[in-house]
Amino acid sequence: MAKSPPGPVPPAALRPTDIGELRAAIADTARTHPRLRIAGAGTAAGWAAPPEPADMAVDLTGMSGVLAYNPTDMTIAIRAGTRLDAVQDKLSKNSQHVAFDAARLAEGATIGGLLATADGGPRRHLYGTLRDLVIGATVVLADGTIARSGGHVIKNVAGYDLAKLFHGSFGTLGVVAEVVLRLHPAPRATATARVPGTAEQAAEAAGRIVTAGLEPTAIEWVTRDGGVGDLLVRLDGTPRGVPERATAIARRTGLPAEILAPEAADELWRTVAGVATGIQGDTVLRIGTLPSSGPRLANRVTALAGEFGVGAALTSSIGVGVHTVRLRAGPPTAHQRLLTALHREAGSAVTVLRRDGLGAAPTVWGPPPPSIRVMRAVKQQFDPHGRFGAGRLAPWLESQARTEEQSL
Amino acid sequence: MTPVRLRAELAGILGSDAVVDNPTELRSYECDGLTGYRVVPSLVLLPRTGQGVAAAVRVCAREGIPFVARGAGTGLSGGALPVADGVVISLQRLRSIVEIDPVNRRAVVEPGVTNLGISQAVAPYGLYFAPDPSSQQVCTIGGNVAENSGGAHCLKYGFTVHHIHAAEVVLPDGTITTLGGDSPHQPGYDLLGAFIGSEGTLGIATRITVKLLSRPAAVQTLVADFPSVEQAGDTVTSVIAAGIVPAAVEMMDTLAIEAVEAAVAAGYTRGTAAVLIVELDGPADEVAAHLAEVQRLCREHGATKLNLATTASDRAAVWKGRKAAFAAMGRISPDYFVQDGVVPRTRLAEALSRIGALATETGLRVANVFHAGDGNLHPLVLYSEARGERDRAERLSASIAELCVDLGGSLSGEHGIGTDKACSMPRQFTEADLATMARLRAAYDPAGICNPGKLLPTPRLCGERPGPYRPHPLEATGLIGRG
């Protein structure tokens, strides 16, 4: 599929194949190539704010492969440049998986990139995101320091959890080199029920489904053309339990619920993924709200899209309050105005997942979060000379140029 | 600033009844649940509000005075051990449940609310707070956040870090910020995730938004006796391999069962080599399907008796016994140390036999109580202070923790590093790992006044070079101890 423009291309690239080469690539270039651009598969090149120019690229796709997989312990250690979809294929042979289904998996996204962008998919309802599934990480810092936190066991409180810092860091702190993940058993049976309705009906129904203890893996409300949408409820479990739970949905919600044939379910889940990926020229946003504010946000998006003459599709993990919005057609100024309006609506909790619909000099990030001072202090400690990720979190983090002046 | 002026300033800000400087009262703050380490603080502060906490911290920051936050003081790693010439900030007066939001399944609470108090307050809505450390009747949510507390049910439900949406935090310079937010989708670094489990070294949480879960539709608790610890361990492995994620899988050995039965008569079989407690919860049909499979696997692995706790009161008895296990050791030994190491689940049997060998070498008894599902061991090293066994017991306890690291695990699964295991950290982490962790600490606390001496090894406690534990000079002279 078409990728967003990645910004100015650095003149040369290093392609390390293991952590030793990565460390050398970073440490040896401190003077000659102070500003590095770290890239995995490039599936999030169009996310967040555009990168500032760099002196050299470090391509992590050579750092690929499984370091340790113990099916009985249900943990796997992989290099950061490993495609997660390939890992899932391997795990499926042992009826296991990483309980994580971001849309970018299908595009070949790497585990390091998925962690650094805090991406997620519908299974976030039950399993959260990678911050909840990563149990260990090894990172390389700007001065060549190799640091590890966590480990190979699920339960572990020894030391600070550095992997959490790198979740959502957009490459601004250092380079994730290796990741250890917790695995879950792949479901023996699965079913998706579809409940048509408005956002308000979906929110109400989602509450009833959760309260009834049906333990859905995902509850996603996705818009259809014409103002209504479908609530998709994924149930994973045993061949005996899943059908019973699926039929309970209509009873519990008082709404007509259709248990979808597998092909129809796959088709609708692809629609959900398609909202998050978009195509060339789209703008895609991810917004966090209180779950109960979901319907209000959905209605606001529809109203703004009408006002600005933009086509909008939305998919909401309605039980946890994570919404993905895709804007299509209409001029870039309209996309930017809509984004700015949503910044006012949802504050700092708006991430741009595709910015090429926003035009040349987009205002990507909204008001900074209240903890911005701590974020800046962490950046200063981990990457004091601004070697990594300049621009991606601008203007929240100061620009590279200023950092360089200070360091001279 | 003189102590008298400092006291007067703090009394002016917080009220004179919020400042404790009476030596007798100060003594009651000298240790937490790890009673072997004792330091009397110079002042204890009992603010009533988050603003009060912030004001107190601002004074500490201005004067460069170290401070230690304290909840119920039930921690088992010396994380709330006071600093000499420092201040203890007790959160015991911040105990309001500020808001319950059943629609969004969350509550906003102050840090001094107890873990169980949250679940009791939200029970009318069919909701509960999932992390359930054995001390849940008294331990506070502020302490749970600091330690990233687990409990018996974290195999399925995760740890405290998976159950907190947001925290209002007083940073070590006295400013107030918010980490996290309304939704799990928050921009930038996961500063909330890094804060949870930081053992009080990055700031003080003054208001916490907890995630609540709906009570599961069905619960089944199976108690299975086994003729050997290895067979019980293999059963756990086979249950997990079958793709079943129980809510909890606990194991106790003969010695632990003996203590529990002497203390609370929970109905466990005395004399059996190992007992496994498997709790399944979720939709009724799923639970029924999994229960049948677990029962089959127990029998296949040689279980001698299966007992299903069918009613809520039967289940409560089973859990009462398990959660009373540490305290019950008093029935079979005058003194004991609790360990908290973790091993990969597949190495449970190996870990237990090596712990047994270490115990035999040392000539001491070790009772084993553990979260078998996630490999988190709680070996209880039994000894008698009166018989002068303390040093031997302490060495055995430290070797068990380090054995866990050598087996590919961790020094701590839920009790934290605190003071107790700070000097063992170099066994698990390199100097570069620890230096990087110190960078994170410096980002939050550049002045180094927020619970100093905990979590990371320091030359003061561990000797000039971080390395295996060496007695502190004060310890050698008997002025301080480890416990």
C-alpha cells in the first residue's frame, strides 16, 4: 500500500544485524553523524509530527529473528526489527499468540516500531497494548549504553520498567533493540456478533455485555455510511463456551445480534483495520476519551466532517475509550481544521496516525499533557544531545537545533 | 534550618497535629513489614490533602531533606524504611473515596484507602479492584501503586500497573502533575507505567484513578493434593500448555500446610506433600469446560484427592488459609524470613529441589508457599533468633533470591527491592542497566531526596562498588540489621 512521505531522506544508512552492531553504529557515529533517524519497516513514517533532517539512517530491519522462545513458559524474546506478523505465524504452530492486533501488522510492522508508536488494535479491550505485554526490553542509548530492564518472567518488579518509557516515545529516547513478550494461548474457538445501532446504543450495549461477565476480547463500534454503525463483539474461548456467550448477547442487550459467519466477520474486522491504515491522502487520528464520552466524540466527528466537507469513518474500542478516525476527501485545510477542533475536544490525547492529508506544515500535536515537564526531563537524561527522533514530538520536545546550540 | 524552625514551619502549613516529633511516636514508624531494618525518622508528617503533601515536599525540596512516603507500612522489602534525619510523609489521613463511576468502571481514591476498601466500596455496583495482595485488608492503594502489587489472581488479571488509569502525583520538587488520563490512549512516554512499581522513589501519588472489573459470572476453586511437589508442578505446566489461563494457581508444601492448619484450620490435608489451589473464573460454560480439563490433568499427574470448593464460604476458607500462610509460620517457627523470587514456570521443580538442598546444607527448614502459575516463589526460611540462627537464615534467604536470578528469573515478583534486595540488584542487572535506571530516577528527582537508598544499590549500603551483599559497618557493630 502507499506510504506517507517519510520526510527528507538521510544520505546514508547503516543496517546492523545484532545488538553489538547496533551499539557500534550509534557509538561510532556520535561525532560524524550526530543526528540519527531510526527506522523499522517504515509503516509509521507518516505518524506523529514529521522528522527533522538527520545525518544518517539506521535501518533496523536487519535486526530480525527470534532470540529465545519457550512455548511452555509462554514467553518469546525477539529482535526489535522482527515483523510481528511473522512471529504470530510461528507462534500459531503452538496454538499461541501475542494478544495484539494492530492494523499495521498486515503491513509488516516490526515489534520495535509498534512499541515506539504505542499502537494497538481491537484486542486492547481485554489485553491492552504492548505496554501491557512487553515483559523485558533491551535498549541502546545515544552514548552507546546498552541497558536492559524486566526479564523473561511475567511477574517481575525488580528495577524500573524502562520498556514503559519507550512505549509512545517515537524514537526520541533511544533504540529498542530486543523485546521479550508475554504470550497467550490462541483461542480454540472464536465468534463475532454484530449488533447494528447508533454510538449511544453501542455504548449502552457494551456496558451490558461487560457487566454480564461475557468477557469479550474486543468490542468495537465501527461506522457505516449513513450515520449508524455496527457493534462488533469478539468472543474467544472454548467450542462449548463461545456459542453460548454469543447467543447471550442479544438477551443481555435487548438488541438484535447476528452471529457472523467467519468470512463475514473477517470482512468486518478488515473494515475496522482499514480505518486505522487509510490510504494516500487520508488523515487518520487516534483519540482517547472516557468510555462514556465515546458517543459524544463520534457525533462531534460526524458534525465537524459535515461542516468542513470531509468524509469521516470512525472505529471505537468503546469499552475502553480509544477511537480511530479516518478523514478522506476535502482539502488539507479542512483536515487540519477538523484536527484542531478535536484537539480542543480531547486535549493532548490525540495522535496522528497518518498526516499526509494534513498538507505541508501540519500542526500535529495539540496541547501538551500535564506531565510534559517530566517527559522533557526524561528526554534530557536519555538523549541530552538530541541524537534521536527530532521533530516527532515537536513542539512538545524542543527542536533539535536548540538542543544542539545548548550542547555546544 | 534548625529542626525547631522546620517543625514550626511544617506545623504552620499542615497544622500542629499533623507533625509528629515525639520520640515514642516516631518509633512506631521506624520500620515497615520488614522489621529487621529500623531507622527512626526525625519527623513524621500526616497531611490531610494532596495540597498538604505537596506543601510538605516543597519544604523538603527547599531544605534538601530526604522524605519517605508511607501507607500502611505492610511492605516486605523495607521500601518505607525511614531515612535518618529525614521525614516520613504518612498518607494515612488521605483515605477518601472521591468518586465512583460505575458507567466507566473506575473510581478515584486517595492513596490511604485500603486495597480491600476499594472493592468493598464498589461492591454494590458488581465491581471490584482486581489486584489482591495477601495483605489486602490493611495495605493501601498508594503502596500498591508504589510496589506494583500483584496477588494471587494476577496470572489472569495482571498487576497493579494494568489496573490504574491515572495518578495525581506530587513530584520530588513539590509540584503536582497528572500521569495517565481518562483513556489508555495517552500521548508520549508511558510515565504512569514507569511510575507504578517505582517504590516511592519518583514521587508521591495523592489521588489515584483505579480500573474496576465486573465480578466474573462463575468461579470454581479446586484444591488438589499431590504426593510430590514435582507432580504438582508438572500439573501446572500441563494446565497452561492446554491453553487454560486460570485466575489463580497456588501451591503449598507440607510444612506450609502444617502451619496454615495449625493457625486457621482451613481444611487442607495435613501430611500431603503438596497442595495445588486452582481457581477458574469467567463465563459459566468456559469455566465448566476448563474445570473438567483441570480435574483430568490433576488425576493424570497423580493427584490423591480433589476437593471442589463449591460455595462462596468454602472458597473463602480456602483463600483464608492461603492468605494466612505467612502469618501462620509463627505456629511452627519463632522467626522467619520471606523470599519473593521468581523463576520461569518450567524451572519450578528444579528451583524447589535446589532450595531444599540449600536448606539441608544450612540445617534450616524452608516452607514453600507460592504463586505457581507465574513462578513467583515465597520460600519462608524458618529460624530461631534465640538459637542464634539468624545469620545463617539470612544467608540462605539471600542465596535463594540469587538462585532465582541464576535460573533465569527475578529477585522479586511483588514485594519489591526496597532496602532488602538493593545490594543484590547487580546479580540481576549490569552496571549499565542500573546506571540507566538511575537516569530515570534523576529525571524525576534530580536532588535525590525521594526515598533515597531504596531500589538501586548505593555505596553506603552495599560498599563502594555495587556487588554482592556485604554487611554495612553499622550492621557489623549490631546497630542495624536486615530482616
